[in-house]
Amino acid sequence: MESDFPNKALTRTRFSELNPPLSELVLEALTESGFEFCTPVQAATIPLLCSFKDVAVDAATGSGKTLAFVVPLVEILRRSCSNPKPHQVFGIIISPTRELSSQIYHVAQPFIKTLANVKSMLLVGGVDVKADMKKIEEEGANILIGTPGRLHDIMDRMDILDFKSLEILILDEADRLLDMGFQKQINSIISLLPKLRRTGLFSATQTEAVEELSKAGLRNPVRVEVRAESKSVNDPAASQQQTSSRTPAGLQIEYIECEAEKKPSQLVDILMKNRSKKMIVYFMTCACVDYWGLVLPRLSALKSFSLIPLHGKMKQAAREKALASFTSLSNGILLCTDVAARGLDIPGVDCIVQYDPPQDPNVFIHRVGRTARLGKKGHAIVFLLPKEESYVEFLRVRRVPLQERSCSNDASDVVPEIRSAAKKDRDVMEKGLRAFVSYIRAYKEHHCSYIFRWKELEIGKLAMGYGLLQLPSMPELKQQSLSKEGFVPVEDINLEDIKYRDKSREKQRKQNLQAKKEAKEKETKPQKPNKTPKAAPVTRKKTAKQRRAQQSVEDEDELMQEYRLWKKLKKGTIDEDEYAKLTGTEELL
């Protein structure tokens, strides 16, 4: 009977029953990794690629897409490269992020090891490109797995690599690759590859990239579409029938309509009530992750919690350490941006919280897809401001059903505690201001701007939700339409008097202030003409303390600099792209 089958996410098709049949070595590797039955996407895709068909695969996140292209890649290479030369490249796998490329690389290793004399190479940013080049020269590389930027860089620099015998190209998270600025690199990579090859595009939101498939070099691809089935939650007449959903069947998604100043209290309440679970909390920008990653552990209610920040502006080693730490935990909280939204298979994630909805609505599905993977149960919650409620219907039209969740009435107000932390530590105060500014700038770039209307943001309530002591001086706050209602500034406090809790940083700040004061005095003091030319001063390398001092001076002048740039934008002296580049709002991951 169907109900007796152990996992509804799997088919009754065994890997050993696929046609064309898989090799014994691959079947052994699958068995050793705990795989016996195929998921629907694996059952549909592996035979097609192994039969030399191009495929465009559209399957719900968490459906097992990685094995759906790793297994056929290994099988195709087994038939075609019995005695590969060290620098002959037979297969390439491209994905949008370092973390996803690394994950694919490690998933593929047990299967690539079944190929005699075949070397694979992981190529991602964050490490010295010359080190990658040296390793390829010395050890060779027959399979390249990596991000578009690094792959393009390596292929452009290294004439030693031979792509004439390439058998298969895989683009994972294809829609993201084609819409996040990688089009130029992708086209350049493809231009170096032979046309007679297999190509596979894999994504959970393939439909948005269909028009781009020709640019990726597919010839009459077979379209594979695998959708999760879920019960209708709102239509009683349809309660007995299955409706197509773009999210896993075991996933329950809820939304909380909440005023901005109450969001942190509701978040802390959710975290406390799920103390024993493994959770991911998504924020809009890197600055937001930095801020909440600093302030949440200082709240008394979360003192014993494991909170791990992760975003794309962290150094690669720090990103890898954060991801490895969270993966190893049985319970804990990952605070991150969309850098951890796609493809990552982190075991045991129970709940996803979207503190800020994503700029791109397509990313919503990828975020919630970090839980309820391969037939397991999962829970997701998204926070919405009252004026954003139409986002619920927008998602339902896109086959992403949400259920309403009421705000908790017994949630303790944590805003006073956040503000208290800002008074005691300048680092908290400064990071709060940066997070607030970055959030507003990111909000302006929402793809669904007709739902997320930044000119209707209630800035006062938002600032309270960030625990700000005073409103910052930024161009957007000078807009008359932005409501400052609800903000209660902290009286009798001079922000300049707030000290860093870190004594060495505070010492540097005082030195900066003194240096700044002396520089101003020197500028105002009339200078006597010096007739005797002095020898050119000897330039010395700045010490670490001096570099930190200079950075702090730059930090304190940042808001004023942004205001001057905004005035130039209004006058037409610079365009919007240059303004975004100069203010650092062009890339939020």
C-alpha cells in the first residue's frame, strides 16, 4: 500500500532500476551514502542526461536536484574519458554562491572517486586565484565546480586547460545565475565550450528563466517539471483534492502582521519558544545581520542561545566557519542574508524566520526551502508590516500558500533593553544606525515596489524597532511623506559621549577625536610663510592603531558624506548607478 512507503518524497523507483542502467561503482557509492530510492526529479532527469539529452529542470527546493546532475555527470564521464589527460576538462558545474559550490563539490566526491585518474577542482572566490592556478598546473583538473566569476577568471588566464572534449555543462540555480549579474561571465564561459555537449539547467524557479535558456546553449531541451503536492488550506471545496504548490508538501508557512516597533519582541518570543530547535533567521542586508548578531546575544532572554551570523561580506574563512558551526549544532540560530538562501542542504533545520521579506519574491521559496527537505516536516514564519499584507495574496497567486499567525500577547518588550545596550556600547549604537540606514536603502529596491512602498514606511516605528537612541541625519528622512510618529528620542544624551565597551577601541576613538580637533585648529591658525624649503617627510607605514583611528574618523563622517552625494544626485551631477555604488547600496548580499 502507498501509505506503507517510508518516505513520500521518494518514488518507488530504485537507482538500480534506472534505464540506461547505472554502473556498479556508482550504485555502490549511492548505497554507502544511504540512497536506494530516487526522488521524482532524480527518476526523471538521470535517464535523460545519461541518454545524452539536454534538460531544463524545474523542481521544488529540497527535492534532490544535486544528485540528479552529479550521478549522470559521472556516468557520462565514465563512458568518454577512460584515460584522461591532466588538463582535459570533461565536465563543468556552475552555481551562484561559494557555499553552494562547496556543497556540490563535497556531495560529488564519493561518486567522482569511482572514476580512475579523474581530478575535480573547486573554484570559488575568497582564496588566492594564483593558488588555484598553481594547483591546477601541478595536479590537473578534469571536472571544474565553482562560481561564475572564479571559473571565468581561471578559464581566461589558463591556456593550459583543454575544453575541446567537454561532455557536460551544468548550471545549478540557473535563474539566479542568469539574473544576478553573471550573464556576461556565463556567456563568456559558454563561448569557450564545444557545442556538441550535454547541458542541464536546474532551479526551483525555472519558469522565470525560460527565455534565457537559449543563451545557456541548450538545443531542444527536455523540460522536467516536478511540483510538490499539498492540501488546499483555504478552499473547503478543494480540501479533498491535491493542489500544485511551489513549496515542499511537509512545509507549513505562516505570516505575522506586526508593527515595526514590535518586531524584535515578537522575534525574541519565537526564538524562546523554539529553544530546542534549529532555526535560520533571514535579514535584508549584511549590516542588519551584523547588528542583530551583536545585540541579540546581549538580551537577557537569549543569553544561553547559540546565535551565528553569516553574510556575503564576511571573509571566506569566516563564512565557512559560521556555516560549519551551524551545521554541526543540534539546536541553534543562524542569522543571515540571502547568501544562505539557495541550494544549501543544512541538516535538521526545523524553522525558518524571515524577519525581513526578500527583495526578490523568487528568493522567498528558496529561503523557506532550507527546511522540510526530502519529505520531512518544517515550519516557516514571515514578518509583514500592516501595509505589506497584500504580499500574502501575491504569494498565494504564485502557489505559495500562507496561514495567518497572531502576534504573541505575552511577548516581553525588548526595545528598552536594546536601547540600554546602545547607551553602554558605542559599537551597538553605530551598528544600529548602519543597519537602519541599510534597511531603508534596500527597501527602496524591492522588486515588488507596489507592495513594499518605501515612501509609506513609518520611520518612527521602524527606528524604535531598531532600538535607536536618536534618528540619524539621512536624506530619506527629510522626505515629508515619511512618518516619524511613534519615535521617542532618548533625552539628555549626547551620542558623542557614548563609549565603546572595548577599551582599546575607545582609546583609539579618543585619539581620533583629539587628532581631528588639532587638525581643525591647525586649519584655522594663520600659517607664516616658510622661506626655507624643508626636506620631504619620510613616509612610514601606519600602525594597526593608526589604521583603526583613521577608520573611525571615516565612520563618523559617513552620514554627512551620504547627504552630500544625495544632493549631487538631485542636481544631476551623478546618476543613480554611481550614487548606489558610492553609498554601498548596489550589492546587499
